[in-house]
Amino acid sequence: MSTPSTQVFQVQGMSCQHCVRAVTQAVQDVDPEADVRIDLPTGRVEVQSAETADALQSAIREAGYTVQG
């Protein structure tokens, strides 16, 4: 792992606090030290992590959500 950086993703399919917990858990399964901030109304997921964007996006997709871009 490298130095933590902030990455922002647009995630579709989140509609409630359960979704927020699921996405947060998926990211933290990849990086337990990750700081995850989610704005549910806009679908904005901000992650501070040393993991790559690809690894984080894959984790979110595996949890059943669509990552834009």
C-alpha cells in the first residue's frame, strides 16, 4: 500500500442507511483503515485510502452497486 489519498466515486443504487453501511463495509474490507464519507442524496462516495481506485471500485461493485466513471 502507498500513501493514503482521497478518491471520489459516484455510486448508483444507494437508497438508505443500509446501503451506506454496505458500501462502507465493502471499502473497509479492502482497507480497514479507510475513511469513508457518503452523501446519500447525491450518491457521492469519498474515500481516503491507500488502496487503488480500481480495488475500491471493485469492492463497491461486488457489494451490488454501480460505480460511475
